[in-house]
Amino acid sequence: MLRSVAKTKTKMAVQFMFQSHRRFMSTSNFAVMSFGDGSHGALGLPTSLVGLGVDAYEPTRVPSLPSDIAAVSAGHYHSLAVTSQGELWAWGRDLEAQLGRGLSSPRDSWNEPRRVIGLGQVRVKAAFASGVVSAAIGDDGSLWTWGRSKRGQLGLGKEVIEAVVPSKVEALTREKIAKVSFGWGHALALTEDGKLFGWGYSADGRLGSAAGTLETSPLESSTLENGELLSSTLEAAEKLVLEGMEKEKNMPVIWEPRLVSELHGIHVLDIACGLDHSLILCGCGTLLSCGSNTYGQLGRVKQDLGMFPVDISFRPTYIASGLGHSLAICRSSQSDDSGGDTVSIVSWGWNQSSQLGRVGPENTPMKVEALEGEAPLSVSGGRVHSISLTSSGEVWVWGCGKNGRLGLGSSINEAEPALLFSLEDHKVLQVVSGFDHNLVLVAE
């Protein structure tokens, strides 16, 4: 009985966005809006509207998309949209063929939404992306990937680093995949029956026991040895990350999905990958973390490599990750006599640009107090900003405002969640963030 309930919860979590706007299907069209950094074309806005590579400081409608978009997904620098008919559209950075257009397309066409080729026989129900790879899940549970990754994120076999059109991940043929989450070099896949698979770059135990052995990444050691990280500017911190990544080139790669064996018998409900860490929500309510803890993004005192429980006193129901910060929607019992539960966003990890939306210890999961009473439905993390959708349809943003990534009409940072007033007249169904851009699905 418990396993049956857990399976139901997994399907509900994965299909949440489809269900949330089903009531509008018979009377509404759907549109995608975008805002933030436009330098890679991830906004999908025409050159004549904002200028090539120009940022959008407020939510702006993406033209040239079908009117039946059912869900959106953001990679680091590109965007994906799934229609109710199972078609997949993509736009943004295509240097690694992650748009599924065959060979990399001309840069001046990146901002044009186009249908992904090679999926004509697949009815897509969900899509996910990293910086260099895209993935689609068919309605039969099959997983398809494309793009270019030297770290094995394609999951297509030993030393397969490129797929210019969608290719089926044969190692998962016998599984029905429900969700995929990508970091910079690693990937996790959750099946409909709650199993967890991992592949790609495996340092710091970010894939748990799927790697076989646990090794520390040069990225982790290089940043820890340099005391500048927490006090440096964003640019200096990014330089340290890039230097560490160069040293990682000879570190272990898992080329095909492997079962994460330490979770044998444990039903997994949700997954989220940051740049180099992972969060795993179990059916029993336990939230596990693994990978790099440079920014305190694992949320636990225990520093050992591997999967261990996050030190959190609330009950997580939904999880998300930014580059170096972690987010969770949690339930907690009321302290008064009302007898009900409160729903809150809890954050921890990197807070360089106030992307946690709160003050206090960064490595300790704590509530975002400014959103108390707002009933969040979803939350998403970018490089150094965060965005949330509430049950009342309001969108809240906080963190770094550079390039308009908060959609508030300026580049000003917001230390606490700010209401995105420009969306008040829209029926917002979904919000997601890439590294520096955001997508909003609305009913018209």
C-alpha cells in the first residue's frame, strides 16, 4: 500500500504542470513569456523586437510558438517547450547541437523557436536540459538525448560525446522514465516506480554509489584552498570554477545510466541537480544530498562524500537547485490551535547575490520568511537568482537582477522576494529559470 501511494505521488509531481492548466484547455490558448539574459537567444525573441542578443527586463511574449504549449523547460542557455500533441520546440544556444536541428545552426537563428527534428515517432510528454544537452521523455517512458558532452551526459555509451539528433538511451529501455535532472556534467533519472539512475561526471559522489568509488573533484579542492571564494566578486568566483573544471578533465565519467544501489528498496519521489551537487527526495520524507559542498549547498553538517540526509526540520514536498544553492517547498505544523500545515520555501547554499531570499547561515536550511503565507506551488533556481509561483498565480523573484533576470524592469538585486507585478493580469501556469533567463507559461 505504501509503495502504491508513493508511485502515485511521483506521477503527480511529474505531471503537475500538465494537470494545473487542464481546466483551461477547452477555452484557452497558451503562450510562453521570457525575460533576462538574451545573449544566447534563450529568450526566443525576434531581433526586430529587442535586438540581437539584447536582454529583456520585463516578461515578453515569445512569438512563433504553437498555441497549445503544455510545459516549458530551461537549460542553462537554451529553452524547450512541449505541446499538448507531444511536439518539442527549442531555441537558444546551439553551439553543442542541443536544439536538435542537426548540425549546429547559424548563430543568428538561435533565437528562433523551431521544432526539434528526429522525434517524429515520439510523443513527448516532458523535456529537460543542461548547458550542452537536451532530453525528452516519450509517453512510453523512453528517454532520448542529444547535444555534445565530454562528460557523458548523453548516456549513450562509452565515449559517445555527441548526438546531433535525438538518440534513444538504450540502457534505460526496460524502464519508464518520469523525470531527468542535469547538472553541469552529471545526470539523474527517476523512473515511474521510484528507482534512481545516474550517469556522467561522478566526482564528489554527486551520483552516489553509481560511480562505484568516491573521489574528490579538483574543482572542490581548488575552491576550498582559495579563501577568496566566499568574499570574491561573482566574476572571480566564476573564474575559480572554470579553473577547477579544467583540472577535472581526467576525472571519472560514467558513460551509461547505472542504478544508484544505495537507494535499493527506497522509493524516490523527486530529484534536482545543481551545477555539481544533487538532491534526492525519498518517499519516506527524507531529503538526501550529495556532491560538492563548496557553497554549503548540501545543507548538512556531515561533510563525508556520498548521499546523506539534509539537516532540515521541515517536510519537503518539492525540490529545486540553482548553480550553487538549493531550494525546497516544505510543510510544517502550525504552532497555534488551527491544526493545519503551513507551506514555505526553504533555502540554503550560495548567497552571493541574495538568491536565498533571506539572511542567516547559508549552509543551514531556513525558511524564506518574506514568503510566509503565500502558498508556493513551485520554485526554480538560476545561477544567482530564484523564482517561485504561488497557488494564487503570483510570481515572486529574488537575487541578482543583472540583465533583467528578475523581470522587474531594472538590474537591481532583490535581497527578499519581490512580486512580479507585470504578470498580475495573466493566468500563470508555470515558471522556470535557466542560468540567467526565465520562462513563464500563461493561459490567454
